[in-house]
Amino acid sequence: MKPSDYEAARLTVRLGAIQANYRLCQRLAGPAAVSGVVKADAYGCGLAPVAAALAEAGCDTYFVARLEEGIALRKAQPAARIFVLDGAAPDTVPALISNALTPVLNSLAEVAGWSAAASAVKQDLEAAIHIDTGMSRLGLPAEELSLLAKDWKKRLDGIRVVLWMSHLACADDPAAKMNALQLDRFRTALAMLPSAPASFASSGGVLLGKDYAFDMVRPGIGLYGGNVQNAQTNPFQVAAVLEGRVLQLRRIGAGESVGYGATFRAKRPTVLATVALGYADGLMSAIGNRGHAAVAGLRAPIAGRVSMDLTTLDVTGIDGLSTDSYAEYFGDTISLEEAAKAADTAAYEILTSLTPRVPRHYQGASP
């Protein structure tokens, strides 16, 4: 048997669904442009294949977080505009320039450094500038914004601003007052600055309406099937399915325990399926005794703790299972959000925590 003939686990990435989710953002945000956020290896789904599928759907602008992500994406998408959210620390400037990456400048110190770099190479350099409107994370705070507005011609010498941007803190909640507050702050900031395209909305912001779209939107988790605002019907298609193979089926009697610490005890005669997925694959340990998987389209509770390589399911009453069966931990039956709730985390972490040990399989893109 070749190693590739057997897979204990797999993540199926539906590139056609990612494209459909991208096109949904185009319809919702138009005429604003739609970029693709592909940081963290395209949310664990694979940077190069996801970026290629987005390019087929018309995407020509991408956002990554780290310099090394931008360098990898440049090799895969030589003609794309690639923004690097982490900014332009002094030791990254040469690589940013040589790889034609556009930094998102997050402070006046970075603005000054990028201006100096432009002077050194004797050419204007493109940049985005991030304005903090309430996230209190990256971006120019109010006092630095005021200084930039008062002296922007000098401070932006050699810098061609191609995007002003900010980031919503509460876009997952359409009723949050913070959304309107940040929108007002962003509009106020833009009125103080020279004209350039603006971007405010990530996936949740796209769903808030066209007031939040400006010139470009930046969907991330929505592209990968996340139900951003926990709507009753997710507007985004399922794009990723995580499955593990059933390694063994067994019966235990009432009172018998399962797994480390004997944290699960059967209350009745129970059929168990031991599945080849564990925390070494990126499965959250917190789902032990509280999460579910799906086998044969039916939900089965996780019995006992998640271990390094295995989880155990209570499959009592589910017929037709064998060691050729697979259990779905998220996908068509178990949503990303349900998996995240069981782990007391966010859908973003569920996807990005998957380790390289889980093979990625790609279902074709649609032109």
C-alpha cells in the first residue's frame, strides 16, 4: 500500500464554494471592489489554490498578515496587488519593496520609515494606511491621525496612498452601536485626509450594507463558509469539510468508561466509534464530552476527552458503519459555528488551527 492510498483524516476544500461566496460579496457590496483575505494559509485552506480560485472569479487584490505570506503569494500570483496587514517594520522594508508588496502602515513611525525608503530608492512607494476607529489594536490612533492630517504633504512625501482603511470591531452583531460609531469616525477621518480609495468592511461589514462598503471590501471568514452574523440561514456556502476515518467500532456496557481520566461513563449499552482525529490534527480539546461529529449524516456526541490522535463517538443507533466510514467534525451537518461553540472559541480558530498532518483535498473551481 502506498502512503497516499490511506488517509486517516482529510480536509475537503470546495473551491467552487469559495468562488460563490466571493461573488456573493460582489453582489452585496457592488460597485465596491472585492478583495480576498488569504492570511494564515487562506484560513487553513491552502494559500496557493485558494488564491488561484479567487483569481478565476475575478479577484486581483489580496490581504495577508505576515511578510512571509506575502512573499509566498507573490510567487503564486505575480500580477496581483498584495497588502501586508502587519505593516512595514524597518527590517521588512527591503523585502516588501523587492517583492512588490504593499504594506498597511499602522503608525506615524511606519509612515516615516516608508517615506525614507521611498527617498532611498528614489521612487514613490505605494502604501495603505490603517486608521484605528475603535479596535485599539493596529492603526493610527486619534492623536497620530490628527498629526498626519495637519501635515500630510510632508509626512506622505514619496508615499502614494492607494488605500485608507479601518476595521470593524463588532460587525458580527448588526445591532451593535459600535458599528455606527466606527463608521462615523472613519468618515470623519477620511474628510481630514487627501483623497484615496477607502476600505472598511470585512465579511461581517459586507452584510451590514453598502454604507460600509466604500471602495473596497475585505471578506475573510465568509469566503470560507463562516456564518458571520449567526443568521438562521447562512448566506455563505460551506467551503470546508473536516473528516476523520473510523478506525474501530466496539460495544461497551453500562457503567464502563471511555478515554483518559474516565470522564465519560456509559449510561446504557453503547456502541463507540474511535476516529482518527485528535488535537495533533488541530481538533480542539475543549470539545471532549460536549461536541458532536456526524456519521452517515447523523449527529453523534463525542464521548470522553479528545486525545492526541483520536476521538471517540457514541454512535449507538446509527447503522451501517464500518472502518471505511468517515466522521464529519465540521461541514455540511456540523457547522463551523457549532464546532466553535462546543470548543468555546470562534470559527476562525477552528479553521486556522488545523495542522499540516491533515491532507487538504480540493474540489474544482467553477469558471
